[in-house]
Amino acid sequence: MRMMLIAAMLAAATPAFAADPAGPARGAIDAFAAAFAKGDLATAKATHTANPVIIDEPPPYMWSGRDAFDTWLADLGKDSKAAGRTQEKLTIGNTLRAETSGSAAYVITTATYSFTQNGKAMAEPGRMTFVLQKQAAGWKIASWTWAGPRGRPAATTKPPTTP
């Protein structure tokens, strides 16, 4: 009985982020995804460091520096318009791997990019790799990369399996 009480007290005292292997660094990733989902681009941008590096599938495929987030967003918009994509949504899934060393973190997650393309529901299951830096204001995304196959009709898309 005493062991159960101690276990219950420890569970109550443990922060919610402890369940995720990325620990508190995962908070910046979730804040980015939530803000992006709401269309709150200023908050999504604020989850990044001042000079992030972004690697994603729309040309020119890589953005870095002070304007990286804004130019990536503009290029994503151009690419989406040209391809007929609307109702775009990013869902970040489980943490597959997390490494933390002092004020740096490396996190790989599952992710799904879903959208409508020319009236048809589509999805791209993939992975996102994040590098984060702990700053005075908390964890910030220094870099992220999207990796996954092209979109397929949503009804036939299965979530990625873990490696």
C-alpha cells in the first residue's frame, strides 16, 4: 500500500511532458503545430529561433536566416496554389526519437500533412526532424525537416510505421 501511495505521489508531481521522450523540448513543437493549425502564423513563427533552417518539399527546398519562416511560408503558398491544394493541415504525431544534451535537443516525430487537392482529400504521412535550442524564453525550434512520400488519396493512406 505504501508503495502505491509513493507511486501515486510521484505521478502527480511529474510534469505532463515527462511522458514524452522529448521532455520539455516537445512543448515548442506542439506550440508550433497548434498555432499553425489555427492559422496563427505570428505565434508559429515565434516558436522558432531568430535564424532557423527549414527543409521542406516545395521549391527551393531550403530556407535559412532571419526571413526563413516568412519566405518558406510564401513559397509554400505559391506551391500549394499551383498544385491546387487547399485546407492544408499538419498533425504532429508521436515522438520516435529524442536526444537532449544541455541546451540542445534532437527530436524525430511522425507527422501527417493532409489537404484537399482539386477537391479530393489527400494525405502525406511522414516524419519531421527538429533541432531545438533552449533559450532564456524556453525551447525554440532552430531547424526542422519534412520527409515523406507525395500525397495519396486520404482513404488509402496509412500512418507511417516506426523504424
